[in-house]
Amino acid sequence: MTQTAEYALRAVVALGLQPDRYLTVRELAGRTKVPSFYLAKLLRGLARAGLIVSHRGPGGGFRLGR
């Protein structure tokens, strides 16, 4: 498994543990031990693929899309 795939899996699992709320990149980085700059890039790709949903602004962040 590549490092990117492992990071993506960690992020999706962390989002799955909190399905009813949006998590920020900072929260996810802390929970997954993934560098926030890299995680942000990875999350954008997952959102484009429809696996997660992003929401901008106060109270925003990411959550599972399916």
C-alpha cells in the first residue's frame, strides 16, 4: 500500500467515526497523524471523487459523502 493510500484510508476512517459532523483539516490531521498540508490536498481529491463532501465557512470541513 502506498503512503498516499494509507493516509486516505486513515482520513476516511476518521470521518466515518464522526458521520454527523464536519471535521476540519486541522482536526483530521491531529486524529490521523498526517501532515495537514498533504492531507488538504488528499481531501480535495477524495471530494472530487465523491467519496467525501466538503463544506466551506464557519462550521465547515469534511464528512463522508456516501
